[in-house]
Amino acid sequence: MQFKVLFTGLGSIGQKHLKNLLLLEDNFIIDALRRENKPFSGISKIYTNYQDIPDDYDIVFITNPTNLHYEAITKLKNKTKNMFIEKPVFDTPKNCEFSNGVNYVACPLRYNSEIIKLKEYVKNNKVYAFRAICSSYLPQWRKTGDYRECYSAKQEMGGGVELDLIHEIDYLKWIFGKFTTVKRISSKKSNLEITSNDLGLYLLENNNSAGSLHLDYFGRETKRQIEVFSEYETKTFDLLKNTNDMYLEEMKYFINLVKMQNKNGNNTPQEALESLKTALI
């Protein structure tokens, strides 16, 4: 089956999705919208203006900086049947129309082998509380260039731990349910040369359980894990011990949705907007 595909950006995450798309057995014709018309491996045609893009795409990948998502979606929703939107869906909550087909917002941690184990554990055990953390050192995490120039470092581009690490809010909400009480503290505390917040602390509660979430850009020891306190034990799930390629599994899931034109049951724009509202409360 042949698909005509457009990417709106080919930064690190766009390249990751492009690589995984090319690993699948289907036939893809892949174009891209970029600032400059420079050849790129795997890309057939490059556009530099929205108005030049034809309206016959099967899939558009919204992989440009977060602050540009709204413009890209608005200008491309009638040029494609389906959309894959990188997280977070927007930099601030917005009302927006999407394509008429499958609209999916990235949530790769839902395919993480440890998260899958965690979801099953919570399903089968009474969990009273949890304590989650995502901590890393930004200059080492964004090491392909000057960390000060990446979108994570720039508040105006949608950077900052609240948006950049929204995957944590997403998986917690997916596993424990929507939180009815949310309290947040976020600010810049370190000496990193960035304009975005490098620390986010959350308290989350609903009728099922309660917990805390710690996010930062300055931790010298990379950590991504969650402790759960259940009726009979305390158990830790280390997301860094993931045993599968969660991004490839996500791509397989999305392409199958497009093929079958099934309802997106994993992360709709509406669900992603709820996560965004929680992250920015």
C-alpha cells in the first residue's frame, strides 16, 4: 500500500519518525516542509511555503517546534486525510479543527515495556500513592548541538519541563485516570543558559490514588521512574529499562490505524489537550 506523506519539520524527533516510517514494509512517498530547500535523505520533495503544498496527502506529521503546531495544523488540515502530531499538541490550550481522518498525538511512553507492566500492575493491585520522576541534564540530553539553541531551552518555542516532559503527565493520567486535584510549582532554578523553566513539581490526586511528579533539566544522574505504594508492597518501575523500541511500536500502531481507518483509541487531540491543561494548571 502506498502512502503520500509530509513532514513539517526534520529535527531530531522528525528524523526519528522518518527513520521508523522507512523501516515499515509499506511504500511511502515522503515530502517535507522546511525553512530551506536543501536535499535530505529519504525526502522526495521539499517545500518552503504552505501555499505550494498540494492537497493530496495521506498523512502529515506535525514535527516542527511546539509553538508552530497550531499554524501547521490549521494550514494543512485540508491537505491531508490523517495527522500524526508530536507532543505536546500546542504550547497553550487552543480550539482547533483537525483533519477528517485519524488524528493522533504522540505518546510513546504508552508503548514502553515498563509502562505496560505498570498499567497491568495498577489494574491488578490497589495502589494508594505514587512518586514519579523524570530528571536529566539538558546539555547531555540535547547533545547534537548547542543546548542553548534547542527548543527545550526556549520558552517562546514551547520549551520548558512542563511541555517538554508532558509524557509523564500523559502516562500518569492514562494509568491512574484524570486527576481532580492538581497543584504545580515551576520555575528556573539552575545556572543553565536557558529562558525556559528547568524545574516542575506536581501534586496529583483523584479518587483512586495520589502522588507527586518531579521534572527537571539539571539532574546529573538521568532518572525516569515511578514508585508505587500498594496494599502489600512498594514497587519501582524504571522506564529507562525499556526493552522494546517504543517509537517504532507507536509508528506501527499509527500506520495500522490509518490503514484500517479505525478510531484512535490511544491519544486523541482532545485527550492531549486535557494533558496540556493539567501540565499548565
